[in-house]
Amino acid sequence: MKNFVICSLVLLFISCSGNKDMSPSETAKAVAESFFSKDESALKKHTTSEGYASLITVQDMMPDSDKDIEVEILDEAIDGEFAWVKYSTTYDGKTGIFKLTKENGQWKVTSKGPREKGPF
């Protein structure tokens, strides 16, 4: 009986510590931070294949920076399976917009079309 209780508690803790669903804002912040720190594994985890390819292309053109980059989320809009997140960074002070889509139940940054306009 004691082993059963211990096994049940272990299973409870394992199931509760699983991967939490991140909001679009949390995902966008993770992508921006991994982009500027050049953490390709984290970047790949939070982007679609198209989003990853376009971000890596831009990242390869950027000079290395040794300063810490801070990311601030300014706005978020969700429309069904798509979300838009407006953010700013201390890298250049400009704002940017990520388009996110749900992929396997997780929000991921994807690339937007050339004439595609978000809500901001």
C-alpha cells in the first residue's frame, strides 16, 4: 500500500510538471530573446519551419552584440488560430510585430506575407 501511495504521488508530480502552454506574448518574448542571444534551439522550438527560416536569415545578417537585450511586449491580439504580438527591444528601440499560429496546440511564431497586415 505504501508503494502504491508513493507511485501515485510521483505520477502526480510528473503530470503536473509537464510542458505548460505558453501564451502568444510569452512565446513572442521567448522568440525575441532567443533571436538576439542567437539561441537557435530555443528559436526553433517556438517557431514554425517558415518562421525559423526567415528569422535565421535575418539573424545571420546581424552583427554580434555583447550587450543584454531586453524585450517588452506592447500589445497582443488573438483571432482564432492566429495571434499578433507587438514588441519592442533595447537593441534598436524600434517596435516589431510577430504573427503567431497554433501548431500542435502550441503558439509558434510564423512568417507573415509581404502585404499581410496585422491589427496594429
